[in-house]
Amino acid sequence: MPKRRKKNSKTRIVILVLLAIFIVSFIIYRMPKPTRIKNDIETIPEINVTELSSREQIDHFISDFGILPRLVRFYNRTDFQEVSLPVNFSAVDLYFTNHRLTRYLTGLNWKQLDGTESSDGNSQILTFIAPDEIQYRFRLSYDRSGAYPAIKPKLSIIIKGFGELPAEELERWLTINDNICLSVIPINRTSKMNMQRIVSNNFEALIEIPMEDVGHPVIATPDYAIFAHFSDKEVIRKLRRYFSLLPGAKGVITHRGGLITTDRRIMPVILKYIKDRNIYFIDDRAIETSIAFALAQQMMLNSFERTITINPDNYINNPRRLTNEIRSIDRNPVLLVFQKPDNETFEMLEVLINIVHENGFELVRVSNLREM
């Protein structure tokens, strides 16, 4: 009898082991196979845009850029194809759309023939010849139908004039909202120290490029500025000195210099130097005839132009006036510029930030205004 019990016990163990092996095998068999998923992903063909027709290349851009296909219109004209591209006003501006479309098409060997902008800045027309010799005329505009989802328009505030500010006065500015951008003019050791303090406190810093102004020498231009009579080499030498003195800058903004911003020889030299460093450019528009921003766009440089100059004397006793001006802005993105870091600017800044938020804008650094 005892021997029989031992045999039965061994039999039970064998049965349990076999049952366990069966259950584990069944579970493993039913589990999803990662290799099958991987193989499925690997079989998805990549699109070679260069092999598409010109119309398909346009459709690819529309999809990639996020333009709603139902808003796009194609028209057959006598000598060309017209394409209407309404973009989301809250997300991008026409200059950025122009930049991306031009870069995309020229990268596919399209040839640009022309480009114009309406007087109100609400539409642009770009004309291209596709590799298949079809001429296309793209009409860029803002969609006003409300078809796009609402997005907060972006706004940046820049305060200029930190190149000569004493160190003890700089400290209070390092307590403000760190989305505010601060610019430094490259003058001397004080400028360098201020730039270091600004960058080390996690603020976005810009270099103010001093340039010859209209009316010089009656209107004084600093000796360390870029002058209209400079050769290209002299301009580059100055720029190297500026960037060497003020490392860490995320962008550049013009400092006065109305004459240079109208110069078709010098401005491309300056803009190319900036573009090669992969930073942005802002035209503060010291003069209405400035061509700096338009040239920067043509060179496909990440660039902006000042929307409003905030003079505290005009608003400190009448904040409603500033509110009305902010509300009436019909462009995106928005750049507001203070010309100097004085007591009035410091007092006005808090008022301005409240107005910005109350009117539905998102306050961001200039580098976050758009993704290039």
C-alpha cells in the first residue's frame, strides 16, 4: 500500500507539470507578436515628393503645413493655374507661410518668377514655374470664416537699451516675467557683463546692431556702429566683434540705423551673417522705407518686424488707449518694443502684461513665436 501511494503521487506531479506547460504555451501563443507589428510598419512606403506631379506636390504641402483642404481653391486661368491658400491667422502669418512655401518649392526645383503683397498686408501672391513647365500663382491670405480651431495669437515684448545700464539697475529687471526679451547694444565691458547676467538668469537676449542713421552727421551715430561707406569686409569685421563681445544672443534687432536698413548692398551682408548663425532678425523700423525685413524674408531668414513701439509717456495716464491699440492689431505674431529700460517702462510693463492677457494673447519669447 505505501508503494502504491508513492506512485500515485508521482503521477499527479507529472500531470500538473504537463498542465502547466500547456497553459504557458497557450498564453505565449495567444500573445501579440511584436515582429509582426514591426514588419507591418516597415512595409509602409515613404513618399518621394520629387516623383510626384506638380499638383500632387502642392497637395503634399497643403497637408504638411496644416492648411484645411476644404478651404483651398484651384482655378484654371488662361496662362496659369491659380491656387488660393487661406491660412490660420491665429497660428501663422503670411510671411512665414511665404517662407515655408518658397523653401519647399525651390527645393523641388520650382523657379520663382514674382512675389507681391497687398497694401494692407492681408494677402500675398507668389508666382512659380513647376518642373513640368506649368505656371502656378499662389494667393496667400488669412481665413476669416472661422473654419480653423481657435488658437491664442502669440505676442512678444522686447525691451532695448541694456548695453549701458549700471549693474545695480539691471538687477530689478531680472525679477520681471522671464518671457520678456532684453536687448544689449555691444559697446564695452559693461555690455558684456550685462549680457552674461541676462543669459545666466534664463532671459532671452538679443544684440542691438548699431548702424548709421538718416541725417548723419547732424544726427549723431556712435563710432562703434556700421556705416554706409563700409566695405563688406569692414561690415563683417564689426559683426564679428559684436558677437564676440555678446555671446549667447538668440536674435538680433536693429538699433536706430535707418540709413543702413535702406541699403541694398550692406543689408544682405548683415542678414547673411545672422542667418549663418541660425538666429532670428527683427527690424525695429527706424524708418518707414526700410527694406531690411523684406530682404530677410527673401533670404528665408527667420525674421520679424516691430508692430508697435511702446512709449510709456503716451499710455501711462491712458491705458485704455493702449488696450484699444492692442485690440485693433490685425496681424500675427505681434512684437511690442520698449526703447529704454527706465522707471516709466518698468511701471508700464505690468500694465501692458495685464492688457496682453486680458485680450487673449499668449506672451512668449521671440524664439517661440513660430517654429521654423
